[in-house]
Amino acid sequence: MVPLEIRLIPLKLWRSYLVCTLKELFGIRCHDDFYVRRYLKGKYEVISGLFKGMKYLDVTHCSALIPKLVGTYEEEISDWLKDSGKYRNIINLGCAEGYYAVGLGLKNSTSNVLAVDISPIARKMCNKLIKLNSVGNVDVKSSLTKRDIKALKEGLVICDIEGDEVGLLNPKKNQDLLDYDYIIECHDFIRPSTSILINRFRKSHVVDLVLKKDRYPEDYSHLKKLPEEVVKHLVYEGREGAGRMAWIRLTRDKKNG
């Protein structure tokens, strides 16, 4: 058997700073730490966008790291979150390591944020991100209870639960769900959800829909000094299998409320 140290040499060489610099010339994507060292001054911190200045972990839970650091991650819904401070309560279902939960907690110091994820690894990472940013208005739980739903009414729910949104967000099973606004990442490629959720809430909520858009280097002024191929890597979210992913915003219709 080849000793572990020898078997790791090729990987170490492939991930070395010099080799990654050469790989860039051929448009080959490098590992995250290389981009942080070379283009983000070695800092794991969000450099632009809604959560600018948020300190970050060096790893994520089931999502791309670098787009979060450069401030372009899921930019399709960034405008919907600009007025999130009007909500006293914000629930983040599927919080992962806490990008939205901690980011919105920092942005909106008067809001109470509840971060929910069934993964103990995700919850541990989220608590670490909370501590890293010294945020005092974010709590982390493993599930959302009926008591929570009743207690946090008229809040905002941000939902990304990989297809389970159809099973959870059903006002026929819990009428209290009608008393929230929503931003929902739909996963039709896993389980059809967009049209189902729209139909469930169309009588009580105003519906907005946005599709995943392509990323073009020229759209990012804060990255304009960097080569085009580099920018493509920095904003790449790795969503090929998701097709034209959709997000929907459901806002309570006061006229019908």
C-alpha cells in the first residue's frame, strides 16, 4: 500500500498556489481558498451587496462559497430582501450555515430571526457564524413547530428546503400560514412546487416570480478590474442541474386579508 503522505502529494500539488495560477490561464476552476487568497485579500468576508461586511466561514453547507463572499449569491431575490427590516420576525427555513439568517440579523437589528434546519451539521455551522459576527437576534432550531407559526405571525418566511416546501407550506393544514409573507426557492427539478404553491396562496397573497438568470461578467462593476474568466468563476453557483430555477414571493394581500 502506498503511504498516505505520498498519495496526497499530487493533490497538494494540484491545489498549490502556483498550479492554480497556471490553471487560471486555461479557464480551469480552482479551489475556493485560492480565490480568497488571490482576489479577496485572504479574507472570508462578504465584500458587496446586501450583507457587505459580514464575516464568513471558510466552508458552506451544500452551496457555493465564493459567490456569497463576492455578494452575488442568489442575486435574483436581493431586491425582495431590501425592505426585510419592516418585519419584526423573520424565519429562515433551511438556513444551512446561516447566510440569510445571520445576514438579515446583522442588517436588521430590531428583527427576531429564527434559523431552522434539520441538519445538525448546518445548525452547528450557523451557530458558529452567529458567534463570528456577534449577532444576538438569531436563534437556531431543528424544526418549526405549530407554536412557532402561531407566535411569529405577520413575519417573513425565507424558505429553501429542497422540495419539501410543498409538504410544509400548506394552509389547508394550518391556516396560520396565511398570516406570513414568503420568499420561496422552488425545486421543480426535485418535486413540482411552483404552480402548486402559487395556487395555494393566490387568493390571499400577491404573487411575484423570478427565474434564475445567467451571470455576465460585465454586470459586476465591483469586479470589473478582474479578467472575464476569473469573474465567471467567482460568480459561479454550480446550478446546472436545477434548470431555470424559480423563486416566488408571496405578499399578503391586505385587500383580501
